[in-house]
Amino acid sequence: MIKKVNVKTIQKYKDNKEKFSVLTAYDYSTAKYLDEAGIDIILIGDSLAMVALGYETTHSVGVEEMSIFTKAVSKGVQRAMVVTDMPFLSYHTDIPSAVKNCGEMIKFGANAVKIEGFSDYILDVISRLTETGIPVMGHLGFTPQFLNTLGGYKIQGKTKEAAEEILKQAKSLEQAGVFSIVLEMVPQNSARYITENLTVPTISCGAGKYCDAQVLVSDDVFGKFSDFKPKFARKYGDMKSLILDCAKRFNEDVKSGKFPSDDEIF
Ligand code: KIV
């Protein structure tokens, strides 16, 4: 029987100094292949706003869309832990609606949720969620839902003081009950310092090699999304060319009458 990755597995990775992997997925078949490949956490990131829905920022996606993608991804996964990124405004207004919206994702098949940022209110949300039985992944450093208040895509935690501040926030998140924390666009040395001073694992999203895990957007990894490529992303394939090639050949075969063949008809 396949042993599902859960919060205890993730903590064990940190305790044993074993790295783990996180990739995003937004559909059933991609999730199935990532799971088969041994990815430990599959994140339904709100990055889907840009890479799957063509919006400019993550702000435009809502609970309803995240529910649809959560249902699709969780159906494809047997081993990995499935985490849904809670979209902008889905947990910010009040605690009852935060619990309800996050709880819906668990009902649709997620095993945990991710929420961005740090404040007394966010700490209360995390405590209430974990009390309700909903594991929470935190997200600090550059937090895309705060793009407008942060003043753009800016590296966070550059100075000793700024790194101390992120560590302070991370420790509060840890106390409130998160099982892991994404550190996004934090210099490697700051992320190392933060990671070494936390009990829960850190997940690097452009925060260097000393974090306990690495996350990337799968469309960047596959070379599928081509509108922009973050400096920290690594392209392992060229899915854009593959799709273009397949579509062009199909187009030609249809127009020249080569498709369908005698084997492809009833
Ligand atoms: O939305 C997303 O995909 C993310 C990860 C890349 C951390 O938040």
C-alpha cells in the first residue's frame, strides 16, 4: 500500500536533514505524473492565475477557481501531500470565513492549505485552522498577494536586520502551528540563517540551497510557460516547443488529408 506523505513525514525530513521536493500542479494528469515521479508535496499554487488562466497577478483568482483545480489535482495524487494555496481575500476578512474557505479545500481533497504573510490576525487564523484540523503552510519573504504594498517583485530579507525580522515572523508562525514555511526571494545566506533557527522545515522559492526543500512552478520546470521566467527557476524541458511541434504536425496532417488513417477510423 502507498504511504501518503503527511505533516509528520515532512517534519521527519527536516529532523533527518533529508531534502524534499515541491512542485505546483493544476490539473489531474500533471498531478498524477508528479506523484509518480516522487514529488513530495504538490501545491495548487495561486500562480495558476498567471500560468493557467492568463491573469496578470495572483489577485484575480478566487475560491471557486481554486476549488476546481483542487478537485482535479487531488484526484490524480496517491502519495504526495496536496496543498492548496488560499487565494487573495479568502482568509483576510474574518476568521469564520477563513476557516470555511480553507475547510472547503480539505473537503475537495487537499491535505493542507498555504497562506501568505504575517500579522497578529494571520497568527490567529493559523491557530484556528490548526485547531480545526487543517494543516497550514506559511509563506514569508516576498509574498505575491502583497505585491502592491511591497512595491513590486522585490528581494526580501537582504540585511541582517531584515533577516532577523523574517526569522521573528517565522518563529511566530511556527508557534501558531504551521508545519512548514515557504521563503520566497530571500538571499541564500538569510534563508540559511532562518532555516537553521527554526524547528519546522523551510521551502525555498528562490531562497537558495540551504532551505529544507525546494519549490518551483511546474510550468517553468517543463518549459511550458513562456511569458516570463524567474531568475531562480530551472527549465528541465521544452514543453512549449513540444506542444507547438505536435499542433503544427496535426494541423498539417488534417489539411493534407493524412489524418485520420485507416487505423484511426471505425
Ligand atoms: O503560487 C505558487 O505557485 C506559489 C509557490 C511557487 C510558492 O506560491
